[in-house]
Amino acid sequence: MKHLANEAGQAVEAAIGQAHAADSLKRSLGTVKLVVFVIAAVAPLAAVIGVLPVALVFGSGAALPLAFVLTTIVVAFFCVGYSAISREVTSGGAFYIYIAKGLGRQVGLGSAFTAVVSYVTFVPGGLSYLGFVIHTLVLDMLGVDVHWLWFSGLSAIAVGLLGYQKLDFSSRLVLVLISLEFVLLLVFDSGVVFHLHAASLPAQAMNFKALLDGAPGVSLLLAFTCYFGIESAALYSEEAQSPEKSVARSTYIAVALIGIFYFITSWITVGAIGPSNIRSIPEDQVGLIYFQLSDKYVGRVFTHIIQLAVATSMFATVLSIHNVASRYIFVLGRQGCFPRRLGSIHPRFQSPHVASVAVSLISATVVVFAATFKVHPMLGLGTVALGFAAVGVMLMQVLTSLAVLAYFRTREPRNMWKHVIAPSLSLVGLAAGLAISLKNFEFLSGSNNATINRLPYLLGIVLLGGIAYAGWLRRAHPTRFSSLRFN
């Protein structure tokens, strides 16, 4: 940012510093709460039920656990550089702030708009998906056919109310829901091990040749999506206690827990199905794999509990991403890139309440539009929106890895592992993952429509449009551009 290092810009920074301090969010989040929000964004139970079966049948088959090993290693490399820069940059904004620090304000603003589009798109997609899941549960268990829009609407109201209030309350609720998910999956894993003993962990799952013989691109793509929410900790840095330590610590803990969890569960799942039986599973049975395995190894009552917990898992995820989207909009509102009213803080709840309401209104509008035009809530809106958001976040991770390399290039002392090697490895791995996701988007969207499967390319247009807007802002309103804060 050498071209911006002028006295006028510095003077404006100093002048508005006090105003920004007054608009800062309350620091109330410790490491445990940050870990909870990261894991909630991942939706462990919903990911296991919805993602693992697809990766097993259409990806690398019995070798799927190795795909999680590889993606966990890449994400761990990413976290090294990500955590290093988070210790020096502690304002809200996360990826967008880091990218601006490393690649310049124009690219930073472009990435911010990309993040907003990605996360805001996720929320209505998650709400419609959630509405359909609850609709199916009520129909199966009670025999009552209630339109999915009612359940999506009630969920939207609940998410909106929780997002409007103090973050502490949301974190406590999410902690309960996430704990329930882990307990249920541990019971499932234990049930399989109890019945199959050593056969529950087949050696075929550790065969790297089998990983390459299948469709490794599909497995790696779906495995990467299971790390969707790792930005959450840094995004809450402005509300974190000791962010220079807690953001890095919580990110490492969350990634380790997620990686171990998916590795073990996918391995036990291979054992439960039988390595030789995976390829013979009919396509129309893929979504039922875990419910059938639960019936067989644990019991029907437990299966009903899991079905209910899938809904609570999705609710926790939608709430978490709603909060993420709200904070991105809040930061951009405070910066003056969006209407400044969006950068307001509630005097009682100390929450970005106006930004939260904006996300709620956008989400409700999209969901009602989908219902009005009879768009399928899961295949027509849900999976497409969630897949689109996943690609957007992966693009942000690629840019962040590049930004970390650029940021530490001229800084001393320079740690080769933290500032060069790990970010370089993550850049290569994540760029490969992004390319795979663009090529195989149908496995995320669940659609064979060519137009729908080209939607992720719009993210590039959003990024370039944001960069162009930042360039215009710099030329037309240099003082305002110089006043943007990235620290």
C-alpha cells in the first residue's frame, strides 16, 4: 500500500480513529465460544449425513478418509499463515482485512464484496434447506403435510431474533446444539464399533492407490466444503478477548477437532457399509445411508433422534453464517462502503443489529420468491446456494494465502515456516481445490443444469466489480478512500 502512504491519508486515519473506537463491538468472546462458532458453521452432523455419502459413492469410495487427511493438512497449512496475520490485524473483517493488508485496499474491497455475496447467499439457501428437512420430518413422523415455507419462515424469524441480540446468547444455544451433534455421532460410531469390532476400521480405507483409482477430485472437493466456517474466529476478532491469541488458538483447535472427527467417522462408515459394497449403492439410496446404518447398528429410535438433530444442526449453521454475514456488512457499513446506518451498534445488545436485520430481510425475500415460483427448496435453492457460497469462501481462502505471502514479504523478523512455506503450500492446495470445485460444481449444486453450474463464475465478476468500485472511489473520492481502516 505504498501508493497510499501519504500524509493526507495518515491525517484522516488519525481523525476518524476515535469515532471507530466508539463504534467497536464489545469484547466478550473467549476461545471456547470462538471454537463453537467455527464448528457451528461447519454443521458436523448435517455434513456427515449430506456430504459423506456423496463423497463415498461418487468419489474415492473406501479411501474417502484419506481425502479428509489431505484436505485437513492443506487447511492446517492455511491456518499457519492465517493465524500469523491474525495476531497483527485484530479488527473485524477477517479475510477482507487480511487481503487488503497484503494485496492492497482495492483487492481487499473486491474480496469484501465477494464475501458478502457468498455468505448472504448461504443464509436463504440454508433456510430453505432447513424448511424442507423439517417438512420431511413432520410428514414422515406425524403424517402432516405442511408447506416447507412455514418452517423456513419460522426458522428465519428465530435466526433473525437471535442475530439481533447479544452474541453471548447465540453462542450458548449453539454450544448446546453442537454438543448434541458430537454426542449423537459418537453414539453412532460406538454402535458400529461395538458390533463390528476391528472390522469397523478396514485397512482398505488407508490405501492411497484406491484414492487415486476412484474420483479423487470429487472426494477432495466435498472434503474441502467441510471446512466452510474456519474464518469465523477471525471475523469475531473485534469481539474476542485477547484476539491476538484467541483467534489463532481457536482456529487450530477447531480445525484439529473437525479433521479428526471426519477422518474417524468416515473410516467407521466405510467399515459399516463394507468396502466392497460402496460402489453398488443405488443413487436413490445415497441420502439414506446413515439412517439405514443407524437402524442396523443402533436402533430406530436413535435414527429418529438423528433426523431431528439434522434440523438443529442446520439451524445452528444458518445462525452462525447469519452472524458472519451481518458482521461483514457491519464492517463495510462502518467503513462507508455501504450505507453507514448498517455500521450501527445496538446500545443495549452491543450487536450489529441493523446489518442483522438487512440479512434477515434479504433472506426472507429470496425464500418467499423461491416458494412463489415453486423452486425446489433443497435441490433448487438449498444445495445451489450452499455450493455457491462454498466456492466463494474457497476463493477468499486462496486470496488470503496469497495476501499472507505478500504481507510478510517485507517484514522482519521473517519466519520461513509461518510466513513463506506454509502459506505457499496452502495456496497451491487451495487453488487446486478451487479449480476442482469449478469443474465439478454439479456435485455441490446437485444439478445437471449447465447454466446453474456456471453460477460460481459470477464470483469472479463480483470480485472484479468490487476492485473497479474501489478504483473509482480512490480516484473520485481520495479522502474517503484513504479513510478506510485496515488495522
